[in-house]
Amino acid sequence: MRTVVVGQPPRGFEDFLKRRRALGQDLFDEVWGGEYHVVPAPHGRHGEVELELAEILRPLGRRKGLSGRGPCNVGQPHDYRVPDQAYFADRTPQTFHPTAAIVVEVVSPGDETWEKFSFYHEIGVRELLIVDPGKRSVEWFTRGEKKFVRSDHSALLGISAAELASQIHWP
């Protein structure tokens, strides 16, 4: 289900957002060009795969001089996405990272992973990793001139999609 509030938010909406923030429920919420996307916490299977990926990818990233982070804000305060993981050449912790070397999205049923591609390309992300626990699939995408193109491996981390998929203990 998708709910979009167009125009003036209804009365009580700001209070709803304040409650979400106070309870820490807004960790995965995103702003798409001023449009607020309320995103629930992911499915448990998603979290298991996310941890597996961190165990595999973080050491590879460190060897290549990349700093890995869990869910974080990539973009600007008025327009950002929250990937499950991101790897940065700049090791400085920030609230909003203008771009990333690599963005990792773990697919959850009904999420907006595939709609984020153009945004990530616009802000200069070099590689995207899409992992779908339901399909047990791993897909690398590298930055092309006008869009991301599918690749069989990560040039930045030196690991293939097949190799990565074989190392994941799928739930």
C-alpha cells in the first residue's frame, strides 16, 4: 500500500511524524524531493541478510579504503534515501552524505528499491548492489553515462555477484 499526501498535510500529520521521531520509528523514512516517505522497519529475513552482507563486504571495503555504514542518509536534507548499507571514500561521519561509492539495498516486499535508481545516479553513486532475500538473488549495477547498467561484479570491491551470493547464508 502506498499513501502520498499531496498539498497541505492533514491536521495531526505533524504530530504523527513527531511521535514517530520520538519513538525512533523514523529510522528508514526518506524524503524524495520534498515528498515524505514513511518506511516501516524491514522484515526479519531482510535483517539477517543485511548482517551477512556487512560481514562479507565491510572487510573488502576497508581493504579498498572505503568506510561502510548501516542505514544512513544519502543525499541532502530535502532529498535523501536511506539505503541498508553504503560505502564511502570519505570516512567522515555525517548526518547526510552527498553521495556514496556503493549503495546496498536489500529488497523487502513492496518496497521502493527499484524506484531509487535514478536518484542514486543523479547524485553520483558509482555502484549499486541489490539483494533480494525472497529470490535469493544478488545483482550488481555500475554507473553508466545515463543510467546504471547491470554488471557481473563490483569493480570497487573485486567480488562477483555469483561469489557474493554463494557466501550468503540465506534464511
